[in-house]
Amino acid sequence: MYIQYVGFNVGDDSRIYNFDVVDAKESRHFTVEVGLEAFRPLLLRFQEGPDICFACLKKGLQEETPEVRAVAHLSIGEPDVRAYLESHRPAKGSGRRT
């Protein structure tokens, strides 16, 4: 399976990231939406948008079964953003040496 990021669209209150997923049998299109409020100071940077959306899509595809297919439109919520930030930007220490 191959996941390709193909760009994003900006809506009134969100960014919608577009992906094509290609495997031996078929090609499918997916979108992942992130509310613009997630891109405020101390949260996501715009350049992190594709990465968090790719991770969300990849997780959805891994959970697929023959009976239940991945949803074509996914959304990133605040818990997803917080988990992403915790794993990609570890908390800084106090800066003091012992």
C-alpha cells in the first residue's frame, strides 16, 4: 500500500488535507480535516499539518478489516493534537544542571 499526500484546501474554519491510497487492487481518496484553532501559538505549526494527518490516516487504514473499511473523511480533534505534540515535542526540562 502506498499513501500519497496530494495537497490541502483551506475552508472557513479548517484545513482539509488530501491523500490518495494506492494498493494492488484499487486507488482510494481520503481527506483529513484539522480545525484552524489547532494552528494557534503553542499548538500545531502549519508545516505539521500533513504529518499529523498522515498518522491519523495510517492508523485508520491499519484498523481496516475486510468487513469494515476506513472512513474516507477523518477529523483531527484536540486530543489527537495533544497526543501528537507530546510525542513530537517532548517537554523541556527545567534547564538547570545538577
